[in-house]
Amino acid sequence: MLSVAGFELLPPLPTFLAFVAAGLALNILPGADMTFVIASAARAGRRDGIIAAVGIGGAAYLLYIAVSLVISGERRGGGPQSAPRQSGWRLFRAAAFVNILNPKVALFFLAFLPQFVDTSARIPALQILCLGLWFDLVGTFVNIIIAVLAASTAERLRHVRWIGRAARWLAATAMGALALRLAFAERR
């Protein structure tokens, strides 16, 4: 157990290692956040993918991205030119919004994470904070790797017109479905 000045920052090692494994598995599972990172990286390159990975974020924005993917492809004629870049700050805010509305993240922090907290710790909230920060750091790292891979793959395939068109429609469909799922899930 890692402690500083008598305050336990992490649960006992076996519990922490179980948390690390479970958190990594959860971070690797594709969801709204990973879809956003992949779409950002494939659309505008490594920089935008990494900014999206750092920011991660929601339903209305996913729907906006879905529509803009289809419209931008039609305007460009599905050609190989890359999409115009958003400002880094705007992309970061959008990604943060996606993450805030991501039900997987909410479920993790409300139901999953507390199971790994040592209830005998002097300040259990401190362990929740440290475990949450660890989860966030690992998730950001996983999404940065995904961003780099997606940008690299998109760059190699950019000259094949039908792949770009199919990828835009696939991403638009996935984001639209996520937006609808999130929108209807909130009404229950």
C-alpha cells in the first residue's frame, strides 16, 4: 500500500493490481471516447487525434461530428485532401464534452472504482482520487496510441477514395448511433 504521511494513497498491492488490470481492460474497450479519437485522428491527423485523446467528451457533439463527416465528404467530393483543422482549444473542449457525457466513464466512477477502495483507509476519498487519476492517465495514454495509429493508417489510405468515403459513413453511423443511445439513455 502506498502511503504518504500516514495517509493511504492506494489500496493494498493485490487490490491495486486488480484495479490496474480492470481499468486497462475498460480503457481498451471501444466506446464514444475512442471513436471520437479515431475520427479526429483519421480526419485531420496525429495532432488533432492527440488533442482529442487529451480532452475526451458527448451526445450532441457526436451527432454534429456524424453530420459533418457526411457533409464534408460530399463537399470535397470524397477526395483525398485532408479536412480543415479545428483549433486545438475547440477540439479539446469538444473532447472533454464527449467524455463528460460518456456513460462508460460515469458507470466506472460511480459503480466500479469504489469496489477497489480500502474502506479501512484513513481518508478513502484520497484513494478514490488517486485511483481515478491513475485510470485517467492510462486512458489518455491508450487514446494517444489509438490516435497515432489511426492518423498513420488514415494517411496511408487517404489516396483510396472509396475507403475514405466508407470510413466517413461508418464513423458517421457509429457516432450517430452513440448520440441516439446517449440521448435516449438520459431520458430513462
